[in-house]
Amino acid sequence: MKIGVMMAMQSEYDRLRSQMRTDGDTGSMDNGNELRLVQCGIGKVNAAVGAVELIRTWQPDCIISTGVAGGIDTVLNVTDVVVGSRTVYHDVWCGEGNAYGQVQGLPAEFAGDSMLCSHALGLEGTVPVHGGLICSGDRFITERSELNVIKEKFPDALAVDMESAAIAQVCHLYGVPFLSFRIISDTPGAEEHQAQYEDFWRTMAERSFAVTWQFLCSLPRSL
């Protein structure tokens, strides 16, 4: 199986790239799967462009969006993993007749691939893995007031990021199975939020990204 793995930032790319036994962005896993890493850049447009290019040039059997996200539910702690059984935009409104977050003519939410999701939720280890709703938008959420607006619109949301829903939309349009697999790096609205985010990258990121690699290495040969 050909697995496309997308991340936004260099720091995310470097931690996964260091696990691959190859000089390039593409390599073979021990189970025979092929993996290609794509650093798309931050935000919805970069994510969509990266997903389209990955699909057109490599024809992956599935795409995984990974990296970090902000946890916006009290069930979550830093270093927990959120698997996007659903993704939605928290900054889209197309007017009457559409749900908040819905691009007119498209689903109100994008469902993660059920087999990929089930596999992720079945990972064995010490890191808690939660399945639920990931909200995406072109804002790095820092303030409690911003968080409250998102939670009012999407009470069951677990995490926020800036790419997952855009990649999910592209995969929906192209018919490619998709899953967002995100590590919680911070909890927006918390005291000393910026310090919490920086501390994650300084002390916890290396260990946390091992969970992502475990997930990728354990994926089956086909969906």
C-alpha cells in the first residue's frame, strides 16, 4: 500500500524523516508498504495544494495528516493523540441553508476512513488515543474567548489545527481514504499557553512522535 503522510512544519517533518531508512522522502516499511512524506506548509491553502500534488504525482492509496494540534476538551492532556473520525472547518460560513463550517455543496463534516480510524484507535501503548471531531481553520488558537466560540459551534470538538479539514476535503473530492492523526501539543486557553507549546517541542516531541511512527509501521498492506 502507498501511504502519503502530510505534515505542516519542518519540525514535524524532521521527526518522522529521522525514522526512515532512506535518503529521500519516499521509503519502504518493513511490512512492504511504501511511505512518502510531504511537508506542505501551514494553513488550509498550503494543505490543499500539497494534497492535490501528492495525489496527482504519486497516487497514494491513502493519506494521513499528522503533526500537532491544540486540545480543546478537558478529556485531553498534552501528548495524547486525537484521531479524526470527523473533521470540519471552524472558520467557514456559506450562509443560510448550510451548516456552520460547511462548504456549500459538500458534506457538513468529512468522515475519516473507518478502517484507518479503527486501526489507530486499536493501537496498544501507554499514550491515550481518542477518536472524535477535529476542527480546522486559519488561526492559531491562543485565547479562551476564541476557544469558547469554537466549542459553542462544535461542543463535541476535541482538537483544533490548521490543515486537517482542507486535506480531508481534497481527499473527498478525489476519492482517497484519509485520516488525521494528531498529537496534542498544547491546550489553548490554558495559563502560560505559549510556554506550554514551547515546552512540548523542547521536552516531549521526540517521544510523542514515536506514536505516529508506531501507527504508520503497523498499518496493514491494504484497506
